[in-house]
Amino acid sequence: MALNWVWVGFFVAACATAVVRWALGEANIFQALLASMFDGARTGFEISLGLAGVMALWLGLMRVGERAGMVELLARVAGPVLRRLFPGVPQGHPAQGAMTMNISANLLGLDNAATPLGLTAMRELQALNTTRPDLASNAQIMFVVMNTAGLTLIPTSVIAIRQSVALKQGLGASFNAADIFLPTLLVTFASLLAGVLAVAVCQRLPLWRARFLVPLLAVGGLLAAAVTALERLPAEQAARIAGTTGAAVILGVVLLFLLAGSWRRVNVYDAFIDGAREGFGVAVQIVPYLIAILVAIGVFRAAGCMDAVLGAIGALVAWAGLDTAFLPALPVGLMKVLSGAGARGLMIDVLQTHGVDSFAGRLAAIVQGSTETTFYVLAVYFGSVGVKHTRHALACALFADAVGLVAAIGVGYAMLR
């Protein structure tokens, strides 16, 4: 029901704002809203169409890994950690392997791999959701909220954009475009921790017990060790190593699946085709959910509601006498919740307007690299398995987003000013 009210609220707010703007003399405002609706529908279909090929690839590979027994093995390795966060998922279940691969792909910044792996995990979790298939299970909520936190070791796409803008601004090849990787990692970890704790409170998981806290501390320790090792290297070299490692790990997993399947005399080609065939069905199932949320977000933006929200926040900050240096980067964080492409455009605008090496420019890059498109993730992940009632997923995801945005501003002031 939460997404239902949010969806209706976007349209109501947009139409009410459009009426006011029309009364003030903006004759073309309704045409702008109508155009944004058609653009959102077209974009949703194009994204789903593009995802079909990727889904076919990864579902095919996952089917090979499943028949070769590798997904089950991966699930057993990650079991001690995932069992605490997902107590409703049986030990060794294929969902554990898919979730582990999805989280690893997110950590390594491999978005194209993370999404289909995440959708595969949702399908496995849905197989356990037999009581009310249209109601999100506790495990699905935890998994989706972890994805909205968007934990990433190296924000490679953001670094590439910063380097490109820096060259246009004449800063030269010596500009350190990867100097945001450590702040970004700290912010994403804070957002992830907030999301996990929020879901744990709602689901009454035993937070105070060592068996719950120790895995989180262990993951945090490993993360800190990786950051410390990378921090000793030049930032560009660290980004290159992380990117190469991520691609090598994924390709290694693919090769391992194929070799293990061949060793066990699995017809890997037929297994791949069998899994890939399901990818198209998943992509088609996503279309209506994705179009619905993108259309609502489009009219909300076109009506100027986002600008009004930002203006109100700016006035409140100025009234409180706080430093307003972060305000130019704030729209990126608010927009990222609604639209990844919109947030990317706003980040580029901040980089070009204020300078790629300015405080606002670096903060905008950190926000872009450390947050996820929450409504997109909710619509795609739950839509792929036909879940209509998301329970506390939206509230927990938005809480994680809010913590991440505040953490980005705090880390920015602590490390960049």
C-alpha cells in the first residue's frame, strides 16, 4: 500500500502544482506534464527491453551454476552471514548463492551484473514465499533494502564522468578524479548499516546478540582492510585495481560454472538456453511496474514539485543559520531516490556550474556514487515476482537514503572542506 499512496501522491501533487502554474500564466505546463508521461512510458519500455538480453545472459549462467552445484556451494560459504540477516531462508538454498553474487557485484560496481543477479535472488526468495505470494516476505524486504543502500567499493562511472568534465574544464590528466572513493565507501556503508538495522527493528531480529553483531563487524573489518590497502595506492591506481578485480572475479565465476558443469557432465549449452529463456519472461513482467513508477516521477519533476521542495529546504537551512555550501549538491541526493538518470544529469550540471574540483562538485559526486534509485529498485525487484504489498520496505529504504544523504554531507565537510 505504501507504493500505491506514493504513486497517487506524485500525480496529485503534480496536477495541483500544474493548475497553480497555469493560473499564473504558464500556458504550456499541461503539455509538459503530458510529454513527461509519454517519455516515462517510453523510457520504462526501453529499459526493460535492454534488460532482457542481460537477464537472459545471467539467468542462463545461473542455471548452469545451479546444475553444476556451484550455486549451492556458494550459498553454504556465505551461509553464516546470510543466515543471521535472512533467518527464513534455509541453509544452502539457491537464494543464498544468488544474493551473495548480487551483493558482490554491487560491491565491485558491476551494475549490469548486479541487477539480473538480484532479480534471480528475488525469484528464489519468492519460491519460499508460499503463504501470500503477493505480500513481500521478510527476506525479500531485507534483500531489497540492502540493494537500495547501494554499497559500492569504487564508483567507477562517477569517476569516469568527473575525469571527462575535468578535461573539458582544462584541469588536465593530472586531476585526481578518484579522490572520492574513500568518502563514497564510508557513506554507502553508513547507508547500508542504517537500512539493515531499520529492517531488523521492524522484523524484531535479535540485534543485541553476538551472532548478529559479529558478522556485521566482520564484514566491516574486511571492508576497512580493503579500504586501507587501497588508500595506500594512488587513487587512479586504486580505482583501476578495483575495477579490474571486479571484472576478473565475475569472469572467473562464469568460467568456474562452465568448467564445473563440464566436469559433472552437465550439458552446459542446454542448461544456459533453458535459463536464458526465462530471462525474457522476467523482463516482460517488469514492464508495467517500471512504466508506472517512471511516469509518476516524470510528471512530479515536470510540474516543478522537486524544485519547490529544494527551495523550501534551502530557505529552512538559511533561516537556521547553517552553512549552505552543500545546497547545490542536495538535488542530486533527492533526485537519486526517484531517477538515476535525472540525478546523473544534475550531478553533471553541478560539476559544470561550480567546478569539478569544488566542494559542491565533489559532494555531488559522492552523493551520486553512494546512493541508489530507491523507487526503481522497489518497482523492478518486487515487480519481477509479482509482489504488490511491500510492507515496511519503502519506509526502511527511505530511512537508509536519508541516513546516506546526511552522512554524505557530514563526510564531505569532514574530509573535503
